[in-house]
Amino acid sequence: MIDIDSAEFERLVIAQLDLLPDDVLDRLENVAFVTEDRPEDGSLDLLGEYDGVDLTRRADYGFGELPDRIVLYREPLLAVCADLEQLNVQIHVTLVHEIGHYFGIDDAELHDLGWG
């Protein structure tokens, strides 16, 4: 396991976000990307999480809604990576996976697409 502090981890996440295609990022509305050390339950099992109303269920979604959140968990991601290169790849995969949930893609389909 590698050790990277919260500030450096956030910089890595931002760098991976910058590598995503603009046409994907431009379609994200009212989404906040955040980093946290661990999920609320303290486990190391969850690498990231989409918290919000995906596009397929936004019929009643409107002005004044709190932003959806895509959370990447630092300690679980560090726990599954042996080096910085592997961490960057896993951050990228986790971002794509959680953005997929924003677009209404479920875990099974993300897995079939290679992002699960």
C-alpha cells in the first residue's frame, strides 16, 4: 500500500478528471466531486460512490436541488494499489464507474463494459 495525504490525493483526482473527455464532463449537471478518507461505515471495501438522482430518474428534479455527489475514498483506493501508476488507473476507473451511475448505468452493465 502506498501512502498519500488527502491534499495530494485530491490533486490526483483532479488530474484524472481533467483527462476525461469534455463531451462527458459537459453533460454533468449539478454534480460535486469530493474526496473523503473512508466511507461512513469505516470499511475499505468501497472505492467510490455516486450519491444523487441519476439522469434516468430526474423527472421531478429541478431548481434548488442539492448537488449530486461523486465521492472517491482515499484509504480504500490506497489499500488496493501498489504504486502511484496503479493508483492513477484506479482513480480513473472509479471516476468513470461513478459517472456511469450518474447516467443511469447499473453495476452489471458497467462491469460488462470493463468499468466495474
